[in-house]
Amino acid sequence: MNMIAIEAKFSIGDVVKHKFLDFRGVIFDLDPEFNNTEEWYQSIPKSFRPKKEQPYYHLLAENGQIFYTAYVSQQNLLIDESTVSLKHPDIPTFFSGYSDGRFIPLNRRFN
């Protein structure tokens, strides 16, 4: 097996947008490579389907009509330069505030 480490371009708290679909969100978790079901992966149209061997990001996503979570490959994300604030209701679950264009993760202790 050919193991090539691909560095994550984005971090938890970054506000990003999808390159092709009309949504944006904040990253709350990431996987170094694809870590979802094969059924989910195969449901993506072939012409649009990203490689598995890259970081994937969990987003609190929104598109102007609805709020949801999204799982998106690195190749399909861009930093969102918009100054429009995100309104996702789960943001306080993961973040304590917003500063310098990114959300500040909550300090969590695991006992």
C-alpha cells in the first residue's frame, strides 16, 4: 500500500465554502483521509467524486435556507472570505467565540 501523507490545508474553526455547491460552514472536526461509508462515497456522482486519500472535514454547514452537517473533501473547499456571519445553531456547542476570521474552539477536558 502506498502511504502518502497529505497535509491538512484547513483547521478547526476555519470558515470555508464549497467550490461547486452553494454552502459554507465552519470546520469542527477533520479526518486525515476518508472515513465515511462506502455507500455515502458511491452516492457522489462520478464526475464530482473526490479522491479518498486526502483530508476530509466535518462542517457545521448552511446555505441560506437550512442548517446541517456536511462531510467534505479538502479538494472541494476554499477559505470563505465573506464577512457574512454564520448562523448555524450548533456553533456554541463547539466554539466559544469568533476572532480574526475564525471561530475559537471551546476548551474541552476529557476525564
